[in-house]
Amino acid sequence: MTEKPPLAPVKTVRHLPKWSELRGLVQFRKPRLSRTERRLARALSVSDLRAAARRTTPRAVFDYVDGAAEEEITAARNIAAYRRVTFHPDALRSVADPDLTVPLLGRRIAMPLVFAPTGYTRMMHHHGEAAVAEVAQHFGVPYALSTVGSTSIEDVRAASPDGDLWFQLFFTSDPRINEDLLSRAEAAGYTTILLTVDTTVSGMRLRDVVNGLTIPPTLTARTVLNMSRFPGWWFNMLSTGGLTFASLSSVPGNPTPGQVASMMFDPGLDLSSLDWLRERWRGNVVVKGVTTPASAREVMGRGVDGVVVSNHGGRQLDRSAATLDVLPAIRAAVGPEATVLIDGGVLHGQDILAARALGADAVMIGRAYLYGLMAGGRDGVLRTAEILAEEYRRSMQLLGVRRSEDLTDRHVGFTPHGTGNYPAISV
């Protein structure tokens, strides 16, 4: 081969740049005076909000949100299940003007997302349930208030006058309390009752026991010392009213918080309770806490409007199946017309995408928005919703899907973990 002469040196022509040339390349972020604004602006994921929540909230409170029952195996399984999803994108599909909306229980919501009920929410941040309801209305998705919420049924409605509010019912052992809660939810225009059925007894959450964050509290010296590092949290907590089960403040006999909590866990809860509720409540009834196809068929046969595939975020029975693992079988069991929601482990917009493709009408989030709440109050909840919506929209477009309603199981590859480490659940 004939040897070629070497290349000549590269000539570089230089000149001093003009400011007009630099202006498009060098742009500084707008300064933010508020520490909360700076903190939320830096958060690009729910994981970032979780890290911020850990830095800004007493450890016992953070652990209450972040922890789960026993060895926390179920909580870990919930998250791991979403990591086993593989997406199969369609090529050459127009995804201009994506439509994230979906129908849910007779309404069209902004995206397949519902803000789940969480107890004692004002403990995480004094903005509490009212802030979550306000964000849900602003964002165009439902919010479910817990029976053991720290803001009353009426005050949540005042914070969200036009929102789609649901009420999560712990069916208590006292019929008078059940009737009072339902009557007030009805009067306040709540559309849906979310009956939770996986709390016949309370799960053992070891982090809360260690921290003394029990009902009633039995705080340890270490917990109090850690809380003293967060004077802002203390000030806000002590100056914005007592922390109570607000919707249960009128319970006859003025019971202690411990006695009220014991009413929420009724070992006698059975299908007759569901029958009574279905006859009593004229709106939607959805049963939360279903994890097997047989249970899903049974409750749907009682005339309810839907089920939530839920293991309480791993906070009740540990070593149960991940909710995403059992979702396809439950959808097959109840058919395409039933409303099926799912919770547990949803921390990313792609998790919402996967759940929707595998049979869920929508997902419910709890921990995700509580991380935002702890990190920045109401604006932190809004940041959570923005992050999830951005992730969901971007991933849906990259998948080649323009409408949420067009997502199907052909867009995902998923083998339930039940075919491996624990028995598969048959339809």
C-alpha cells in the first residue's frame, strides 16, 4: 500500500466572542429567595423529594411514611415489581398533542392518577390534607380523605370546593360512627366511598414502635432529641391546632386516641358489612385491599363499582404479593368493564404507565406525595404531581402512544414474580 503524506495541522481561526454570541449559551437560573422553592426546584424525581423529606422532617415522622410492616418485604416487592417491566415501543407513530386523560367512575381525569388516603397527614407538614386536596383539584385528579385524617370532611371540602373527593372508610365497630361519617361525606358532596378491608387488625410497623410513634405516643428520648433539631416543624405543629382524628372529634364518650384507633380495626368486618354499605351509599363504592382474583370476583359480585389492588403499601400483612404481580390476574378475573385501581410502589411516571398497560384504570399514590409534602408543603405535593406527569407524558410518547387509553399489555413485557419465588395466583 502506497504511503500517504500526513495530514496538515488543523487551522483554528479565533476571535473574541461578542456578548450577543454568549448570551444564548450562558444563561443563569433565576435566583430563588425561598429555601423551599430552591429545594423543590432541584428535585427532578420523587427520589429527590424523598431525600429532601429526610433532611427536613424529624426521623420518626419520616419513618412513619417511609416504613412498612415487619421486615418490610412486601414494601420492597412492590417497588421491585415495577423494575421487572420491559417496554416495547411502537415505531413511526405520531405522538403530537398527547392525551393523558382517562375515564374513571363516570368522570374524565387529567391522567390515570388518584391521591390515596393517608392518616395523620398534618403530622408530616402542617398544610396537611387540605393542601393535598387543593393540589388534586388544581391538577384534575381525585383525592381520597382518610377516616383517620387530621383534617375534617368539611374542611377538606372547603379547601377543594370543586374537586372530586372520595372518602376512605374504616368500617368501625360502632354503627353510629359509620352512619355519621357517611352522612357527612354525603352532605359535603363526596362522590366515592373507598372501603378499606385489609385492616381487621393493625400491622406491626417496627420503625414506629422503635421511635415510639404509636397511638398513644410513647416517644423515646432519642426520638425527642432528634425532633428538637427541627424547630420549624415543632413551631408549625404546635401553632396550627391540635393533631387529632379530625372527622372523629364528635365520637360519643370523648374516647382517647388509642380507643379511637382500636375502633378502626374491626375483626368482625365481613361481606355483610359490604352489603350494608352498598345499600346505604348511593354513590360509587370501591373496595380497597384486594390481592387475589377470587376476592376481586367476590366483592364485584356484591354490586360494588370497583376494587383497588392493594396490600396497604406493605404496611399490614408482610410477605404478601406485590400488587403489580397480581394485577393482570385480577383484571382477567373481573373483566374489562370493572374499575380496577392499584397502589403500592408507584414512585415514577413509568410505574403509572406500566400499571395502566397491565390492566389498571389508574394508580393511587400515597408515599410519593407525602415525600413532597414533607419537603415543601402544598407546593411539594404539586411538585410531585408535576414530576409524575412529566415522566408519564414523556415515556408515553417515547413508547409511541399518543393517548393513555391506547396503552395495552402489548406495550410491556412482564413476568409476575409469582412464577418464581412465590406461588403464582391463578384466575
